[in-house]
Amino acid sequence: MGHDLVPRLPHVPGHEMAGTVATLGDEVTKWKVGDRVTVPFSIGCGRCRPCREGHLNTCDSLFTPGFTHWGSFAELVAISHADINLVQVPDTIETTHAAALGCRFITSYRAVVDRGRIEEGEWLAVHGCGGVGLSAVMIASALGARVVAVDITDEALEMAGELGCEVMVNAREVDPVEAVREATGGGADVSIDALGTSTTAINSILSLRKHGRHVQVGLLLADDATPPIPMDPVIAGELEILGSRGMPATDYPRVFEMIEEGLVDPAKLVTNTVSLDDASPVLEAMGRFGGVGVTVIDRF
């Protein structure tokens, strides 16, 4: 979509992946050939100040497969600083499902739990029910939050309902801000823009109760890159505006624990698998908001 400029062409995209270690660099000490691994889409060098403070996902020298370097639409992918960035995939998680964790599910977990600080009984509004939004619905519901899902397609909203959403709002049919505020009795405690447009970002902020927390997850592009933030309600309601980008590899065990305890099941998000040859039409459909759930390339 043009959110990030690739360094040069030709280029191999793809920023979510899972697989097995094929070979090791001389400085890799923690891994061996054959290990099943996944990797966050936003990984760090381990040396800069954010990395030293544990924030590898906001590294000053960011390594993002598929963007800054060649990515996962290939049979082999090189990952720098593997010792601190690779994640062991538990035997209980299939490789196809692990591949879907790297951006959408992991990003949603950090946005809901670490940045949004959702608590049991609080209301979460999710604006946009693609892979990130549906993951947020599942995670928040598992933690005992009450969820309102907002989207423009009934199919996505139906899936949100299957994943634990309590209230579904079709933004084509009603004012989503009014609908969220009515459903939550005055506004959500936490609201997430999981899509990334000026409209969804503003709606998310306006959906909040006083002292609520807006988390921006969706990337904003072109004319949407600098949305007009409604600062009056931000000031009057002492709202928080938070950004969220990926999650460090060190935090993955918390997600695996939820999966192994049966609280969440990312496999439910994978609605289709395709070969690499069939991937282009799927990517084009994403730009038109076509399809529901997550599609994984599982064969070359």
C-alpha cells in the first residue's frame, strides 16, 4: 500500500513467518538447525537505548523483514541478531498458525494488554475487523473485557461475534461513535484503531469515555498520515493517545501461555491457505477490504 518505501528493487515482501532454522551465522549461539521458530515483524539490534530497555520493537536501527530487508515470500529468509529476536514455536502450535502470529495477533496482544491496559469488565471498542481487529476481539474477550466491534462488512462483524464480541456495529448503517457510546453507557474504556484511516482514528478517540485510552495500531498513509486529532475532547476528558508497534520476542511466552491454556486460539483466525503463486490476488483483495480473517501462504 506504500506505507514504507523498500530500500531498492527487486524486493521480496512478507513480514509474518514461521519455519525451521536452515543454517546459522557464526555469532548465533542459542539456536540449532531444525529448530521451529517464528519472529516478530519489528526486531532490534540489542545495542541501542530502546533495545537495552527491553523495547526491541522500537529499535533505533529497526530490522523489518519484508520492508527494510527481504522477507517471507521466499523459501529462505535471513534474520539478523537471531539470538535475541527468534522465538521458539511450541510443539502444540502448527507452523501455519504460528506464521499468523507475527504481526496481527502479537500486535493486538501488545495493543490490548500492554498499551491499552485493558482490565476485566472494561469496554473495548475495536474499529476495523481485519486480522488485527479480530485478534484484539479474541484477546480482550478472553481477558474478561466487553467488546464492541466496528466494521463496514457484516461478514467481518459476524466473525467478531464468533470470537467473543458482545456488540457489532456496521459503520455503513449507523454513526459508529454514537453506537459505541450508547452500547457502552457513555464510551469505551479503551478504543483501538485497527485499520488506519483518519476516519477510524477520529472515531476511536470520540468513542471513549472520560479518562479513556485510544491505541493507534493501524498505519496511516498519504492523506490519512496526519489526521486532524479532536483535541478538545482529549483535553476535556483527559484522554490518552497511545501508539503500538509489534511486540518484542521476549514477550511471546505470555501469548503462548494463553494459547496453551485454551483462552485464545489464533488458528480460528486462519480462514484460508494459498500457494505463493496465488498470493497476488489475495493481496489485491486486502486493499479492497475483501475476505475475512487471515490467509497464510503455506506452499511454494
